[in-house]
Amino acid sequence: MNLRTKFSLGLIFLFILIVLLGGLGIFYLNYVGIASKNLLKDNYRTIGYMNETLEALENIQLFQEAQFNQTRADLQEPIFASPQFEANLKIIAENLRLQQANITEVGEAELTKSITDNFADYQRLIQKAQTDKSFNANFYLTTLAPTHSIMIAKIHDILNINMNAIGRKNNELQATIAQVITSLIFIGLVCMVVSLIFIYGFPKYITLPIQKLTQSIAQIANHNYQERLDFKSYDEFGQLANSFNKMAEQLYEYENSQLAKILFEKRRTEAIINQMNDAIVGLDENKYVLFANPLAISLLGISEQKLIGKYAPDIATANDLMRSLIQELMTGFEEWEKPEYQPLKIFADDKESYFSKEIIDINIRPTHAERQILIGHVIILKNITSFKELDVAKTNFIATISHELKTPLSAIKMSLKLLDDQRIGELNAEQSHLLNNIREDSNRLLKITSELLNLAQAETGNIQLRLQTTPPEGIINYAIGAIEHLAEQKNIQIELLNEPNLPSIQADPEKTAWVLINFLANALRYSAEKSKIILQIKQENKYLNFSVQDFGIGIPEQYQAKIFERYFQIPESGRANTGTGLGLAISKDFIEAQHGKIGVRSTEGAGSTFYFKLPIIA
């Protein structure tokens, strides 16, 4: 028997109980109603007939007494022929006729016949009195009045018989109603008990296999592939148990066949991680430490037992290096704010060493899932001490060379100024051309030297900032004034869009203006003649956004992420790569040193927008 049939039979059973209880209730209520109606109907009719007969007799009696109590002894008027008297006689005759057809109680028939006979005698006496004209007070008192009294007495006897019958039948009806109520209560209790037993037992009968199946699935999920189901039934649950047992058996066989291979691959992966020269720490999605190679354990300075399986933030409370490793994971950041990790200085191998940090998010796409889900993080520390030492040597070399070059370049500029002085002597056209070339080259060398000095300052972390409350209008006016001459030479319009009442910022006005001038100079360089550049300043939450938009050739998407790197120049034909590739890198250092943000948005062929944001004074 399948589940559908079982459910159907269960519901049919409950339906039958409901119909049975309702049908019995309707039957008994109908029975009681019919019984009460039929048992009392005839008695109430008899009482009605007799009351009307009694009222008519009393009316006749009152009428006659009023007539015979006159002052005159004899009355000669036909008092029995009045309409009122005739109407009451008809009422009595009609009710006696109806009563003869409604005999229901013992003794009622004899009394009815006796009253009918007395009424017939009464009518004959009245007829005789009318014929003989012998109606007088004596006739009324001796003949008619006793007949009235006899009929009234017998009518009261019939009324008593029916009233007693009504009381007796009412008691019988109440007993019947009580019996019906008792029967209905008993049947209702029986149906209720049967329903409760069914409600308790039937769902349990259906859900017990489901509970066992759920528990077994949980065991399978916990890799207990020896779990089996034993349903002694031939319905869908039995079929499900057979399929489940086959699945568990196949999983058990598969696990045993694949376990050795999986363990081997696991050991090989662990060996590879342990042999790597980089420190590696693995975390799950809840930031519990899954693994760490020996180098990472050595750098962290704690034992493997106190590291593996522990909650990384708990370890970070007592370990500065772990706190530095997971800082970004705990604070979080927007995608566009993804940090550029600075080298970490760690004491290792009896000396200060530098390590670069890289955090890799591990995402997988489950089968049939639409999106990837995060399952953990891998933190890699790469030893870059040798590179850092070379970088320091390079920085020192650049700073020394730049400083040494500034003196001869200044002397060259002084000599050029003297040669250009008309008091020394006139120069021909060729000599003037040569002097102009030398002047342009010396200016270019001075610019490169200044950029190299700024770069050396940034790389050594010795950027000298003069932070002060600075209104943005001063920076804007200074930057526009610095490049206004170049814009006029190319006939390029600089359109300024700034919101009214802009708040002040905490910034170094000289270095901030230097960055804005660099943006504007680059925009002029890559803009066509008779075009325009849009300089916009607006407030964005807690930052003031400075942006420079040009409508030039734009930057290919693959180069936008590298545009702020040192010495990077876009390798694109047709571009005038006359710079050093340091301007944007130095701009980035200046802005980030002031706790700001810098970036670019560009579409190739449609122009670029360079922007930086500086915090507003709270």
C-alpha cells in the first residue's frame, strides 16, 4: 500500500467519524422535536376546546342570571332567542364536536359523551321552555342552573385529565431528552478518543520513517557511510530505504577506494607548502587557522599546537605579527579601497628582515550554484629583504646624484642667463637657437632632478608635510595660475565646476597644488587644441573630491592599474613619452601621506578623469 492510499484512508476514516457524529446528532434532535410536538398537540387542543366551551357556558349563565334577577317575577320577552345566546350555543356545540374527534386520555371519552348528552338535554329544556312559555326564575333555578353546574364540573374534569397528562408527558419528554444528551455525549467522547488516537498515531506512523531518514542523512553528512535504514514496509518509504542503503554502500566503497589517494595528495600538498621559502598561513571563512608552514610558525613565534585550529583574532590579541596579518580581514574595505600592503619589518635570522604581505581570498562555485562562495583566506609573506636593501641603495644613489646635479645645472642656467645678456654681445640666429635648446634641456634636467629628489624623499618616508587648514579655493587658483599660460598656447579652455561654500581641508597646500598642477599639465599634454578641460571640486561624504577631466585619447584599461607606479609610461605609439614616469607616483605618495585617496577613470578614445580626495576638517 503506497503513501497516497494511506493518507486517503486516514482522511476517509476521519470523515466517517465526522459524518457519524453529525448524523446521530441530527437524528436525535429531530426525534425529540417530533416527539414533543406530537405528544402534547392533542392535549393542548382538548384544553383549548374545553376552555372555549367553559367560557361560552359562563357567558350564558351570566346572561340568564342578569335576566332572571329583574324586579318582575315573570318575564314575557323571549330571552333565549337573543343573538348572543344563540352564538354561545353554537360555540359549545362546535367545540363538543371537535372534542369527540380528539379523545387521547383514559376517561376522557366518557366525560365528553356525558357533557354532550347534558348539552342535548339542556337544549331540549330550553326548547320546551320556549314552546310552553314557562321560563321564569323558578325554572332557571331548579332546572337550568343545575345543568350548567354539571357541565362545568365535567369540563373541569376533562381539563384536569389533560393537564395531568401534559405534566406526565413533559416528564417523559425530559427523560427522553436527557437520554438523548447522554447518548450524544457518549458517542462524542468515543469519537473524540478514537480521533485523538488516530491524530497521535497516524502522523507518527508517517513521520517516524522521515525522522529516521533525516538522522541517517546527518550520519552520511558526517561521513558515517556505514549507516543503514531498515523499513519493514513496501511503500515509498521502503523503496527510499533501499535506495538510501545502496547509496550509502556505494559511498562507503568510494571512500575506502579514494581515501588512500586523498591522504597521499594531502601529504604531498602539505610537503609542498612546508618546503616553500615563503611563510604561508591558511584561514577558513570564519578566520580559524587551518595550516601554517614552519617558516610562518617561526616568524609568529608560537608553537604549532597553539596556532592550528585556533581563532586568529584571539591569537592576534597577544601577537603583533598576527594582528598585522589579519588587520584588513577584520576591518574590511571596499573593492576600490583595496589596500596596497606595505612591507612588514620582522626580526628574523638575527636581523631585521622585510616581508611583503599578500592576502588571497579562496572562492569556489558549488555544483549548480550561481555564485561563488568564500571558503577561506591564504596569507603569504615573501622575504624581500634583499630587494629592500637594493631599493634603499637605489634611493640613496638617486638622492645623491640628484643633489650633486642641482649645483652644475644651476651654474649652467646662470651661464645661459649671462650669455643671453645683450651687454656681453649680440648673438646670431644660430647661436640664439643653440642657447634656447640648452635652456630647454637644462630646465628639463632640473625638473627631473626635482622629481627624483621628491621620489627619494617619499621612498625614505621623510615627506615633509606642512599640514594646515586650507580653503580649496586657494589651491585651485594657484594651480590654474600655474598652467594658464600653457593652456593659452594650445587654446584650451579650463572650465571650473565647484560647489558653493566648500569646506576647508587639512592639507599641505604646496604639495596638494603640485598634484593638481601635475593633473592639469598631463591633461593639457594629451588634449587637442581648441578643446576644454573640466576642473571639478565637490564634497563627497567626509571628503573633498578634486577631479580633472580631459577629452583626449584616454588610457587603455590594461594600463589603468599601473598608471601610478614609479617609472611607468604607457607603451603606446603616438604618445609623447617625454616624462620620467614619476609625476603620478609622487602625486600618489603626497596624497596618501595626507590620508587621502587618488585614482583614475578613463575610457580609451573618450578621455580620462584623474581625481584625489582629501578629508574635510570635522
